[in-house]
Amino acid sequence: MLLPLADFTAPKIEYNELAPLLVVFGAACVGVLAEAFLPRQLRHLVQLTITVVAVVVSGVLTGMLMNGKKEIIAAQGAISVDGPALFTWLILLALTLISVLLFAERSVDGGLSAFAGQAAAVPGSEAEREGTAARIEHTEVFPLTLFAVGGMMLFAASNDLLVLFVALEVFSLPLYLLCGLARRRRLISQEAAMKYFLLGAFSSAFLLFGIALLYGYAGTMSLGGISDALSTDTGNDTILLAGTGLLGVGLLFKVGGVPFHSWTPDVYQGAPTPVTGFMAACTKIAAFVGLMRVFYVALGGSRWDWAPMMWIVAILTMVVGSIVAITQTDVKRMLAYSSIAHAGFLLTAFVGLAQAGSGVHNGGITSTQAVLFYLVSYGFPTIGAFAVVTLVRDAGGEATHLSRWAGLGKKSPLLAGIFAFFLLSFAGIPLTAGFTGKWAVFSAAWTGGAWPLVVVAVLSSLVAAFFYVRVIVLMFFSDLPADSPDVALPGWQTTSAVALGLAATVVLGLVPGPVLDLAARAGEFIR
């Protein structure tokens, strides 16, 4: 049956406001076509060019939207183009650009990238050896990265739970693939990808079930509609609490909060190190902004129902991340538990719920501003630290066992010094980006009344400082063993990534004002 033309209303799509998203997804589709039709020898250069151009163009468009200061709910109420979303897009694109440089690095591993030549080849098989000898590379990683960052951008701006779920899958599926494409230690890489996929599927199921329950409660998937339903008190509190809890499980999995963190150390260790850096920085940014948007906009009216749960998760995340990191003997696993502890620090500001006009005076730090700044101050040193990890190598590839880093400061003082500076930033030492970031989130949490969390966070920071300092002592005050690993000579890609991460860490520690002001001008989430 055909409806009369008069009964059909065409949806209104704000193409100008959604242009950054459209550029990234469009370039990802172009990258897929390039992979299908271009000869193999041209793919790496073309894919790198497409990716870099798309990220830069999308970043420029995002900057123009930020200057325009126009905040709307676009795409029939599905996507919020507001200050926090635009700020998140800009930071995601900047970190993605640095990550892509690491993906393109070929100098440190015999002229080949960190990715397997043929993902379908059995590790150790003749097919794999032939692919390596033929210098075959997986250039599909570039469009996969664009799909992932596009999904992250959409996730952070979703104003509808169904769009939120779609965005989650769009950025998760490429990451599952990227985690299993390591050229070295492929069995560990494939194991990490399988664990990430299975646990990610479980978390997606929890998220989807929570969405269904909240739809049953509110009769809508719009975040603003759910907020309106809370104000009318429909009486279905059981469905609301169950839906909130299940939704929180799905979102906290991506954040890496305890007890939903078990995937983090295995995936960080097994994935190709450039992918680990990309995930550690960008996934956490998208996940936290999405978490804040859902709980602030849709579920802000039931804060006293979900806040106790988040208090417990925040405390467990800080304590477990800080203490378990002490026992780690692998650099990448140590950084994984470090990222879990940082998620706990971020949750302190999130739970504090300090907002303008509700206890925050002029010049005070709001929770949104604090979290956004902390994500920036954490993202740059994280990618820089993992870039350094790619350079410490032996015959088997990256030497990630801590014992192999003994005396590194004597063999390569510059590299060890840069890595030590990143670790000091993670520890929150003054004059680094990490110190300013921790001050911001602790200040917002204290203002919001979550001072017990601040106390736990400070104590956890002291514990965390121990394992950071331990690595520094190992590098500079231990003897250099006879079989010490080599320090690879980086290409311009890795050099640029490390330099950018170092520069951002220094600038955000010494002159944090401009970025703090930018985060403040981002304002709060619109509904």
C-alpha cells in the first residue's frame, strides 16, 4: 500500500553541523573502495593520504563549528551537536592523527608496519612466512581506524539510546579486528581480539537490554524524553533501576571500570602497540563523554538512585587499578592497570556532579569541564608512552618485560627520559599535564560533595606513584645487562608522535589555562 505524498514528511538533516562526521565516514568508505581496486603497491600511500586528509578536514570543520557557537540537536533529535560533543570531536581527531602516524611507521621493524601481512594465515605457517617475504601489509587498518573514530564521535554525541548502541558497535567492531592484526606474537594478539570480542558482545547485550527496559519505562529512546518521564514519575521504579543498572554495565565496560575491567590488561598487552595507544586514549574519551551524556541528560533526575553504585565503582576502580599495577611485570599490562586507575579518577568528578549554578561559583571547575580537560591531559602522554614502547626491541620484537628495561637510561638517556616524563605525568607530579588534570577532577568532585572519593583518590595516587617511580629507578639506577634490548631508530612518524605527545604534556602542565577555558566554554550537555 502506497501512502499519499502529503502524508510523508522528509526528515531534516543538518548537513553543515554533521559535516565532521560525514567526512570521516565518507573517507572510510572511500578507503574500502581504494583497498578493493588499487594495486597493492599503491595502497599504503593512498590509504594514509585519505586518512590524514579526512582527519584534518574534519578537525577544521569541527573548529569552525566551535567558533560558530551554534548548539543544536540534529538528525531528528538523534545527535547533539553541543559544546562537549565538539570539544570531544576535536580531541579525538587530534589523537587519531597521532595514532595514524604510528600505524604508518615502517622503520622500526625491518621496513614493515606493526600489522600482520595476512590476517587469515595461521601463525607460524608457510603462508605467513611467504606473506612476510613478499612484504605484504594490511592497509585495511586505515579505513578501519576511520570507522572506529567516526563511531566514537557519534557515540559521544548520541542523543538517542538506539543511536548510542549503533555508534558503540560501529567503533567496537573495527577495534576487535585491529587488536588481532599484530605482526609479532600473533597468537597473543588473536587471543586478545577474541577476549575483547566475547566480553564486548556480553557488554553490548547488557547495554541493549538496559535500553529496552528504559524504553519500556519512558516510552521513548530520546535522552530528553527519558528525562521528562522521570519528572512525571510513572511509578515503574523497578524497570527504571534495572534499566539504569544494565545500561551502566555496558558503558562502564568501555570505560574500563572495575569490576568490568578484566578485558583491559589482556587486550592492551596482545594488541599491536599502536592500536593499544589509540584505544587507551580515544576509546576512553568517547566512552566517558557518552557515559556523562546518558547519566547527566537522561538520568539526572534519578541521581540519588545511581550515584551509590557509581561511588562503589569509582572506589574499586581506583584501588584495584593502583594496587594490581604494582604486581605487573609487563610494561603494557602496567599501563593497562594505570588506565584503569585513571578511569577511577575520572569517575570521582563524574560522581561529584558539580555543575554551573549548582554549587559551582564563578571561576569554579564543573564536572564536565574537569573530565574533558583530564581526558586531554591523559590522552597525549598515553599515545606518547606507547610510541616509546614500540622502540625498545629485541629479536622477538618489542621487549615489554620490565626486566628488559633495566639500564635503559644508560643506553638511551633521551628515550628513557621522555618515557620517565610521561610516567611522572601519569603520577600527577607538578608541572606536568597529569597534575593539572588531577587537580581539576579532584576540585570538581570536592565541590560536588564527593570529598570521601577525593580522599581515596589521593591515597590511590600515592600508591600509583610507586610503580611509576619503580620503572624510572629501573631505567636509570640499574646496571645495563649484556643482552639488553636495542633501541630502534624511529622514522619521522614515530618521532612526530612522541614529540607531539611530549609537547602537549609539557604545555598542559605549564600553561593549562587555554585548554581549561576551552573546556569551560564547551558548557554543559544540551537536551
